[in-house]
Amino acid sequence: KQEVTQIPAALSVPEGENLVLNCSFTDSAIYNLQWFRQDPGKGLTSLLLIQSSQREQTSGRLNASLDKSSGRSTLYIAASQPGDSATYLCAVTNQAGTALIFGKGTTLSVSS
Amino acid sequence: SQTIHQWPATLVQPVGSPLSLECTVEGTSNPNLYWYRQAAGRGLQLLFYSVGIGQISSEVPQNLSASRPQDRQFILSSKKLLLSDSGFYLCAWSWADTGELFFGEGSRLTVL
């Protein structure tokens, strides 16, 4: 059974700092991996999608990498801003492409 | 462009009452559809997914059920709510080929 773990559970940084969020998964037979952002009381917003054949994806200040063989992904946030404060969730899709399994998330707080 | 609508946004129901949450997707056809639940302090739990009209897969045995009466409509139901059904329910859709998931704004259910 696929399990997704995110470390750390919470992170506080000053504005301007570069940071890395970690995600690990137990079964490397995945279809894709997706990073989401969730603001309190809101739905999830898709940030980056990495297909199983890809190694990384970039969007603005965000860069996500995928190492399937080791079962790991990282989300790199450059020059963090207070508006980046949110919970970041990692999810992997099974090879049938029918269901995502989520980690519990990393709650990020960026102080000005 | 594609949009996903979910309602009601907030619901307070007594134990033993029925439940119906609705979700519709616009701007695409034959999407995969999902219901997730996010309980306080826990990760997102996949409840149901559907790859087509009338095709429902259940991930967790419980007193909830799902139906897909139309291509872009997904309904989550219960005949008798339990206290443990309280949580944040999220509907989502994806394209079958990429598997990228897009979420609605969620429905917060409180069972008293």
C-alpha cells in the first residue's frame, strides 16, 4: 500500500529565505507526482505536476524534483514571501492513473 | 477553461440525518471525478473515484456512498450521518491522460 510522508510537518522562516520541502513515497511505481498548496479553510491549488518520466518541473519561484528510484520529491521555494504561507501537500498517483495518495502536508509560515 | 463547483460550502447536520453534497465540472468531458475527506489533524483521504457515468470505486468502507448520474456530476450521499463523518469534503477532477488533479473549494460538514 502506497504511503506518502512529508517532512517537516511545520516550518517557519524569515522572508527572503530559500527553502526545501520534502516528500517521500514507499512504492516507486507511480504515474505522476503533484504538489499542491492549501490555504486555511480552502480547497487545494495545483502548483506543479511531474510525470513519472520527468525529473523536475519549474513554475516561477517554485521548482519540484522527482527521484522515482529513491521514492523522493522535493519542492524548492526561492526567495520566500509572506504570501507563501500555507500548507503544502505532496500527492502521488497510482499507475492506473485513477487515484492520488496524499501526504499530511508541511505548514509553512513566512514572517516579514 | 475548466471550472469545478461544489456545494453547499458549509453544512451543519444532526446525527442520523441524510447528506447530499454535489459537485459539477464545466468545460471538459469524461473527466475522472473524486471525493476526498480531510478531517482535522489528518491528511486527505480518498473516499470515491469515478472514471465514467455509473462507475464508482470505493476506497474506504463506511456509511457514505457516491453516484455519477451525469458525465460531469458527482454526488456524495449518506442515509444516516455519524459524528465521525464531520470534516472537510473536497471534490476533484482530472484528465485521464495526465492525471493532474483540480479541486473544488470544499464543503465543511459538521455533524452534531
